[in-house]
Amino acid sequence: MKIQAILAAAVASAAIASPAMAQDKSDWPESFTIGTASQGGTYFAYGSGWANYMAETLGISGGAEITGGPMQNMALVHTGDLNFGLTTMGPARESLEGNSPLAPGMAMDNVCAMFPMYETPFSVTTLSSSGITSIDDIPDGATIGFGPAGSTSDTYFPRMMETLGVDFERRNGSWSDLGTQLQDGLIDVVAFAAGIPIPAVSQLEVQTDVNIIGMTDAEIKKITEAFPVSEFTIPASTYQSLEKPSQVVSMWNFAIANCDVPDSLVYEMVKTTMENNDKMVSIHKAAKTTVPQNYTKNNVLPWHPGAARWFTENGYEIPENKIHE
């Protein structure tokens, strides 16, 4: 009798749950796309893996698109050209306030936060043969690769270098391409801003000897006073070229959604992402900080109602005025 009762309860539960699940999916798009960045960077690896994970788990077709990075992702998600994207808090604030160089004067206010990703450290890589072992060593007129145009690195790192008194020639390109140019001696420095380990750096240090350069206490103080960043430590275990931890600065990244994406889809995506950190870490090691406790790092974007629902259901407080209406 007990077994029959349990089976009956399970059948009844399934009968109740099935229509609800079908109803939840009724307004979902047939497919979705997430804006990432250039190949060789962390955004592309993280975003591609996340899209595949969501597609497999939720039964919806999805994939990643190569873009110019955080600033362009804000624009593409705001206009609805992409359902989802990855961005950094600095470019997000500039875009929200209408200060994006891609669309000056356009307040990109139809972009909502989904979940915290990781911090983006700003670090410098050179060939060991260059003799450059510190930012102060970078010679006047050095050619520095700042990543794709409009990326977090391209938006902030040149200004940081100018603040630190570095005189340079600017070069843009994908992280993979810039890594190749550095190895071939076509540029002197690559100024990376990406989640660690950065695929292009890991590949570089396998192929040649590199110096991964941090910042001095004085440099960090000057940068944190001038930009929306905080101090960050790159563990020595991150790269084989690091003999000790490297002190730099960093900026937080968040996954974003067009605010009109169905609440139920965003809820399921946030639930799946936040409740399966082991899976996220298997996609990219930077996802160790893709955990719900870091939701407080968003002090820029309104929360998507579907995301806010999951966080509030699980004991994380989000004020009503911080949730998109």
C-alpha cells in the first residue's frame, strides 16, 4: 500500500508539474544567442560553454557570437539583436548613461543583469627577451595591443597607461592575433583585461618565454583612485610563468539579458547557472566566482525580473527599485 501511495503521489505530482513546465516555455524563443568577444579571450570560452550548457539542459537551441566585447554586447542586447551577452561594470555604466562610443547619447536602458561572472584583472604581458619586467620599463613609443576595439581593455587600459605616464602606440585586434604579433615581434606589449587564465596567455607561455607583469603599490593606488576598479591578486598557480602572486587591478563582469526576454527563461537559466558551480568551473576556471553571493557586485544595472525571482527565492535581497519593471 505504501508503494502504491508513493507511486500515486508521484504521478499526481508529474501531472501537476508538466503543464506548468509547458506553460513556462510557451513564450520562449526558438533559439538564443549570447554575445561574447574575440577568440582567444575568456569571454568567448566562457560564453560558448555557457550557451552549450543552457541549450543542453533547457532543451532550447543556443550558441555564442563573436563580438567586440562588453561595450558592443551592451548595444546588441539593448537593441534586441542578441538575447544575452557578457559585460563589465565599467562599460555597462558608460552605456547605461549614454556615453558609449558606439552610440553616443543613446541610454542603453533595456539591458538587465542576470548573474555575476568573475573579475577581470588588468595585466601586462611581454616577451622575456624584451627585458621589460615592469610597467615603468615600457619604453617610450612602444606598441601596445589593447584587444578588440571597444573591449574593456581597449576602453580603460590606454587611459590607465596614460595615467601611469606610459607613452605608446595603440594597436587593436583579437587576443589570439595580438598574442601572435607579440610572439613575432610586431608589437612590444599586450595589455590584457580578461578573466584568468586567459587562453591567449596560456598558449603564449607554452610557445615562448614571457613576463606577466603586475603593478606596484603606488601604481595600484593611482589607478584605483582614477578608475572604477579594485585591487586584485593573480595567484602564482594561474600561469607557469608566474613565480609569485601578481598584484593588479580588476573590474567585475556580469551576464546580461535584454529586459524583454521572458522571465521564465531567464529564471531557469539563472537557476541552472547558480546551482551548478562545478559545471561552470568545468567550462572555465574563472567561474569559481560565478556564485550567488557575488550578486552584490552589481551596482549599475537593473535586475531582470526572472533573475531577481531566483535570487529572492533563495534568500538574496534585491530591492524592488533595483528590478526592471
